[in-house]
Amino acid sequence: MAKASTTFSPPLSSANESAEGRVTVNILQASERCGVSRRTIYNWMAKGKIQYLRTAGGAIRIFEDSLWNSTR
């Protein structure tokens, strides 16, 4: 059997990892990482430019990898 190739990825904090294994951040973290205001993040959410989910408690968690797609 051939060994499956794996790519390197840094260790993830389980608190910031979604059920799909994707890293999530909150609104403030997303705005700081992109260098934009929180309002811009909300606008991107409304336009469907970034992917996010709501937790059972109602908090918004944004998929980090979708942030980089929206800034291009």
C-alpha cells in the first residue's frame, strides 16, 4: 500500500476548530487579521463573501480560510 501524503499544518487549538476541522475566529479577531473594521466583516457576511456559523449560544464564528478569499 502507498503511504498517503500529508501536508504540514500548525497545531490547532481545539477551542477554535469547527466540527469540519476548519479554524474559526470571532468578529474582532477577523477584523484584526484583515486590517479592516468590524463593520466591514459584517458587510462581508451580509454579501456572502465570507463563511461563518452561529454557535448554539448565538455567537458568530468565521472560518479563517474564507477571510483570505474575501480580501483578494
